Amino acid sequence: MKIKELIKAAINKGIIPSRALVPILSFVRHIKPYGFAFTVHLADHCNLNCKCCDNFSPLADEVFLDFEQYEKDCGRLAFLTNAKVDRICLLGGEPLLNPQVMQIVETTRKHFPKTALSLATNGILLPKQPEKFWECCRKNKIKIIITKYPIKLDLEKTVESARNYGVKIEYWGGDIKTSYHFVLDLEGKHNSKKSFKLCYQSNVCIVFSKGRFYTCPTIPFVRYFNRHFKQNLEVSDADSIDIYKVKSIKEIKKFLSKPAPFCRYCAVEKIDFAIPWGVSKKDISEWT
């Protein structure tokens, strides 16, 4: 189990106070630097709609990854990195809602032949996947990471079948899913540098979307929050970096290692971890 998962498990069991996770993860990030890794959203929406979702999936439209754009972006990024990316995680929303999931897997592996690839899912749609899906995962060395939710879902046969195909299966964190209450400062009065330094997502939960890199998922997907609650948390070009306007991966890494202007909207010190999981009521209190 990774350090981050061990800490969260300790919080779930009451060994460590939940609010201690912010400074602890900040410290861990500095003593153990992460390699270059990022996530890709195959779908913005979800079939589970968790409360307090920091990707705002309960508020999202039915939006899928633009495959043609993604294929082009992969080519550019492979050129910039010499195809040397440590890890790529395909997620969402719920990635298995995307009907082009196999094409996306194939394209990702083609451009990044030695990268550790994974697909993170809530598992609900796994039993419905055809044989060619499992063959695609095996051929492209995709690890399936399942988050355990407190819902009625028997995955034993599916997991056994996947392993028979030679597909690796893991459970996210090993414990039943809990929720995080990620708090937004609607007035944007927080110190960006302090928020970035304390945030458990900054420069760790990097998002690659439409040819741009973001230091966390809140920035590219807060548009759903803004629309649903008629807010105006501003996102500008300065909050992300365009892979077509840089000459090297060093420029991207340097950008991601610093706070974005949007960080002023994040009340990181108020985040609460390990609260009971539940379905979103789409109430603004879930994010404030």
C-alpha cells in the first residue's frame, strides 16, 4: 500500500484526525517527489454521483473525451516527453460510460509504450464488459483499479474473470470509499501559495485535458459548479499550460510545480476527510 493510502486508512480507522491529512500529505509530497504522472477524464459525468465530488461529476453534462483531439494531443505529448511518462490513469466521472474506451486505451498505449497505464472505475459497468474489452486491457497492459463503494455490487465473478484474462485488478486504498468535503472560497480571498502548498491534490492529481495541463481537477471542471450555482470562480489561461506552446516537458513540470491563480478559491485548511459516503443532493453546501 502506498504512503498516501496508509495515511487515509489510518484516518478512516480514527487513528489520525481527518484534518491532519492536509499537512501530512503536503509533507509527504515534499519528501517523496512524484514522477511525471497525470489523469485523463474519459467522461465528465458519472453513474454514481457521489456527494462532495471534487470533479463535480454530479453537476456535469454527459460529456465524453474528444477522441480526435486526444489522439493528436498524445502525439504532441509523446514528442515532448520522448514517450517517457511514469503513469497515466484513465478515469472520470465514470470512464466505462465512454463507448470509445477501447480506442482510447489503444491510442494511449501506442504513444506511451512503457508507461504504467490504469483505468479507475466504480465497478458498476465491469460485469457488462465484453470479452474484447478484457482482451484489450490484457494486450495493452492496463491495470483496472476499482473503488469500493458501500453499494450492492458483487464483483467476485468479474474480478475472477479479469484475472483469468491476465488483467491486473486492484482496489483503491483497500477500504470502503468515504467522501472528502473539499471547501471552496467563493470570494477567492485565500493566499494562492499557501493553498497550493497545503493541498493534497496540487501537482499530484494532474489533469490532462484538451491539450492543456492543470495542477488539479478542480480547475478544469469548476465550470459545472459555476453554471449550476450561478457562481463566477474565474478560470483563465494562466491556470493551465498549453502543450502546443511549450518547447519541452521541463516547462510543463515547472508550471505545475507552482500555484495557479485559481488556488485563491481553495480553502484547503477547511477540508474534511473520511466523512460518510452518500449520493449528492446537488446542494452548494457540498462544496462550500
